[in-house]
Amino acid sequence: MKAILLLEDGTIFEGTSFGAKGHRCGEVVFNTSMTGYQEILTDPSYNEQIITMTYPLIGNYGTNKDDVESRKSFAAGFIVRENCEYPSSWRNKESLRHFLIANNIVGLEGIDTRQLVRHIRTAGAMKGVISSAELNTKKLAKILSKYPGLVGRDIVEEVSVKKPYTWNEGVTDVITGIENNPSKKFKVVAFDFGIKRNILRLLCSHGCNVIVVPARTSAEDVLAKKPDGVFLSNGPGDPAPVSYAIETVNRLLGRVPIFGICLGHQILALALGGKTYKLKFGHRGANHPVKNLHTGTIEITSQNHGFCVDTNSLKGKSVEFTHLNLNDGTNEGLICRKNKAFSVQYHPEASPGPHDSNYLFDSFTKLMSSSRS
């Protein structure tokens, strides 16, 4: 069965369908990870995005229930050069094709993904429609013309939970099956802007009793729970329209230690009086070099964002910049000592990706400990 990708500039890629039947609009982006496709597909930060994998062979180790990072997949579509129909792994439960069908994700394979990625790098990430049902490009162009895109829209509420819940599962070693779940020393309220499960596992494994709350939870409701710290999660889209979260974080500043990741980093920056802007084609992959400006060390990081903090907008606001992206010089971290708040743009929880930045969870627990005294 054929499938097609139509970009907003009229560029067309034709290939073969290997997922659900249908069509979806979204922002067309690319990810440079060699592995971790299941975690990528179930990362809520990919809401309304059509993901192109730069590595040519995807699906060779299948999928399983343990590598799911959220309650469902929010991705708009998935594009690969070649899908492996016969995965081989002791952890495999079903093929990538069956995973896409089960999660209603339109898949496209057999196109020149290098050409598509080069096009995005040159022209920038753009709106597109992926379809395995309607193949008439004129009809697809009409469908795409009605899609508003991501800028200026709040798409966090689509992925956030509706009710609070407690998380009590730690990180489990996949080989031994042993779970790292120590006694709890801290109470953490984690905002779900599109939170990944491995963030929750790592918080739990660092001695945190985690209460996950909806994105619209007020500062008063958070403080009523008497937390030792507040966590601001990753999430999809443009941070600026998520005004309710920015206002809440602003009211929490200085009252409780705060740690933010990805969208949480951007929301913290906005709450501190800064600004954000859209990157040309974003940072998505498990191999991005970031320099820690305090230690001088280089961390290889997992990333997934299309917006960035404007460092000039935070000058003179008691903010120190802690991390720098070595690919393009953009901001990757900040700390506001007087408000006991810090954040990073990348994903220290990995899944997929390296573990270079796990120390940030230790930094959070140390901050909470010092705030008690």
C-alpha cells in the first residue's frame, strides 16, 4: 500500500505504508538517534509532529511494553528509510509495524530520508501531511492548508493528565530485573506537561515520593501538598502560550526548590522574565554535545525541542547560564540561586540516550536537602 508525505512548500515524497491507515497533519522534524525509536514514539513532546529517523534501518529489535514512556503515543507520523519486518531481540514482543498500527500512527518507508532531512535543514522544519489513505496531492494540500501549526498554540493540555496521581516505581535493571527503589526522603510535585516515565523512575530512585499533577494545577494547590521540591517536565510545542504554567511557576519561585527539563526549562525562563524563540529545525537526537560551563566537561545528551531560551532576554535577572550547545551555541541550562531554581534544555533521564547527565537528579536532591536547613 502506498503512502505519501506532502510538505507545505509543495515538496512530495512517495513511499510505502507500514503503519495505520489514515492521514495526519503535523510539523515534520528529524531525529538523529540510532536506537530508541519506541521511546521516541511514546514521548509526548512529539505531539503533532511527524518524525523522520535519520538512521536508515529502524525496527530491528522490535518493541516491548517496558520501553513505553507515556500512556500512549501522540506522534502524528513516523518516517524511515527501511523498516525491519523481522526483529531479533530477547525483549521483543511485537514488530514496529504492529506497534504503529496498534497506536494508530501513520508510517511511511522507502523514501530518501537523507534528501528529506537535508531539505528540512535548509528550509527549516515545516508543516506537512502524511497519508496512507488519501493519495491525491490536491486534496491533501487542502487538508494541510487548514492545519494551524505549533507556533502560538498551547498543545500541552492535549498530553497532560487530568487528575493527580502518585508514582512509586524506580529504575529497573533490564538484565537483573532489580528495581532501585530506596526509602523516600523527599516529596516532589511533578508538573505533567508531557512527562516521560523514566523521569519519574529516576526521581523515585533518588528517594523522591512523586505526586504528578496536571499542567493547570495552581501554585496554591502545589504548596498545600507541602512539597520539598517542584519538578517541571518536558512537553510539546511553543512554551509561550502555556501562560497558566508560567504564572504558576512565577508564584512558586523562591518558595520551593524547582528543577525543570526541556519545556520545563523554557517555562522557568519565561517565569523569570525571559523570552523564547523557535529554532530553524530544532534539536532531536541522542548524541548532542553540551558543555557544562561550571566544570568545563562535555556531556553527550538526549534532546527533543523546537524552541529555545533567548539568553539576552534574561541578562540582569539574577540568572546564570550553566550549559551551552556546542553545535549551534544555544542555551542548554540556567540557574537562579536566589530562587533555588535550575533547569536544562536537554533530557538527563535519557531513554533513549546516554546517561552523562544523571547527576542533575542528585543536584535536585541536594538542593532540597539544603532548603530544609
